[in-house]
Amino acid sequence: MIALPSRYLSAAVALLVVCVSAHADCPGYVETDAGSAFNIAAIIKDSGSPQGALDKVRGAVSKINAGGGCAIFANKRACEETLSLARKAIVALQACSATAPPKGAARG
């Protein structure tokens, strides 16, 4: 086992605390009245931050809207449910993105 100086361990712990606390204000998921769920935690993990996740979801909704909306899909009801869920995710991500510190900033 390699022994690391304590300053490296301290830096790693501080980084972990910042990362965990930055996502602590975000819900794990959002759900529609119909019971569909959107895993907020997973998209934040995949995107690297709440703001990255927000950008990704907004981009997906924009693509659907630019392509003609739900009218272009065979199952319009499923599309509308998905867009409703995406809008709820956007609201949740906006709220927790506003409370997350900027990248590289420490929370005190």
C-alpha cells in the first residue's frame, strides 16, 4: 500500500464533501401524477453537476419541440407524459442548480 501525505488525504476529503454537499439539495427523483419517475440523481451523476444535468434535459426538450413536438410521435400520450416529467425535472434542477456552489468553490 502506498502511503500518501496527509495533505493529499485532506484535499480528497474536502473535494468529496464539496461534491456531496453540492448535490444534497437536489431530489433523488421527480414523479408525475400518473406515476412516471425521472431519476434526477442519475442524470446529475452522468452529467457531472446539477447545471450539466439541467442543460442536458433542456436540450432534449428543445430537440423534441424543434422537431414538431409530440405530434410527430405515434404515441402522443407517452410523449406528453415524458415532456411533463422533463418539465418537472427542469424545475427541480433549476432549484438545486441555484443552490449548488460554482465548480471548484468550497462551501463553508
